[in-house]
Amino acid sequence: ERFVTSMQRGRYGLQKRLKTRIISDKVFNTKGELMSMAKWQCLECAYMYNPEKGDKSQNVPPGTPFEKLPKTWRCPECKVSIQKYGVFVRRD
């Protein structure tokens, strides 16, 4: 069991995101909700986001599920926005 707290650069500087609790392969936020640790693939360039590794290029710590990525996050390979509908698909 381990805890991960991530920081997010927001409108008012750095802000804490939800602390997540990781128990083996299951991840829970502080509200006790189970969060997905599935991999997601960018259909533009085939980049695979792995929540266990995070994204060092955009300061996303390991243990951050795809659903909890900041809205400003972009694919590190092709720079497509996470907000573009239908570009990222879940790969279990």
C-alpha cells in the first residue's frame, strides 16, 4: 500500500490534486472510489499512456489514472489535446 499526491499547475499556481491510495493493482482516491489503471492509446500517433509510469515530460507522477490527467495534458508524441473527442481509446 502506498500513497501518491500529485501537483497540478492551475489558474492560481500549483494546486494539490486528490491523494490516491494504491493497494497492489487497485487505486482508490481519498473518497474511496476505485480508479482505473488501464492504459490509453492515442489514435493519432499510437502513443500508449501507462498510468503506472505517468508522464515525466508534463510532470504527471506515476499512479495517475488517465481520467485524472489535467485538462491541459497533451500527448507527448504528437501534442494532440486530451480534450479532443475520440482520439484516446482505452486498452485493457
